[in-house]
Amino acid sequence: MSLPPFDRVVTEYGPVVLRVCRSLLPVHDAEDAAADAFLAALEAYPRTRPGSDLKAWLVTIAHRKAVDILRRQARHAVPVAEVPEPSGSAETALPDELLWAAVRALPAKQRHAVAYHYVADLAYADVAAIMGTSEAAARRNAADGIKALRLRYPSPPGSPPESLPNEERP
């Protein structure tokens, strides 16, 4: 079995990679991380073994690129003469943006587990491999993250109570 053309891989998994990056970073940084992930993947693609789980492979690359951006941001302060007034409040932000902000506010392990399991739809075994933890720890981190999101993120009026995924998935 041979590998599919890379453009087909980008078309199929591009949205997943962007959603994973988006759950870890603000929009502009997430787009940069996703682009960097696909550039790195394109370079490594010829060496990928046929039959590999391309989705997990790409999510791993995206995770590493997002972490690189987070590390760069942590090291570099941006000096400003005056602190600007906030451009909007939580009430004026879009509901999706509030959710992504709530996901980014989770502790790192919970944020990553939620992103990989619920956003990228990876199995807990794959989440554990990416995070370097046990499968049980990946499950616990994802469940704790979803629990925290349910407490922090208000459901929009009129939406069904199950707007966030359940902790237990079949």
C-alpha cells in the first residue's frame, strides 16, 4: 500500500490540524502553527511508512509546532509604552471565541488532552503517545478538562445542555 498524494492528505486532515492548533493558540498563531506543521510534514512525508496513522502523525507535528510558538512567546516580552484598553469584553466576543479562550485557559495537560481527543478525535492511546503519558492519564486529563469547561463556559441560551462532549465516549 502506498501513501496518498500529499495534497489529498492536506485536504483531508487540514481542518483537524488547524482545530488542534486553534485550541492551543490564538487565531493568527494557530494558522502559523498549522502552516509550519504542514511544511514540516511535507518535508518528512517521503520517509513516512505506508500504513502509518497520518492523522495522529500530523496532530503530533501540529502539537510540537504549537508548543514551539508558546515557548517563543513565553521567552519574549513585548514592551509597550502604555497598556491599551481592551478592545472588547466577554459579552461582545463571539461564542466560539469564548469557548476557544476557555480551552486555552485550561492547564496544559487538560488542554492538550481535550484538543487531541475531542477536537482531533484521536483515540486515548494516540493522545497518551503524543503527550507521553499513560492512556489512563490521558482519559483523566480529558475528563477533567471537559469538566472544567462545563463549569467555566456558559451554554448559549436555547442551546441543548449537551453542547460539549461527554466525558465518556463509546
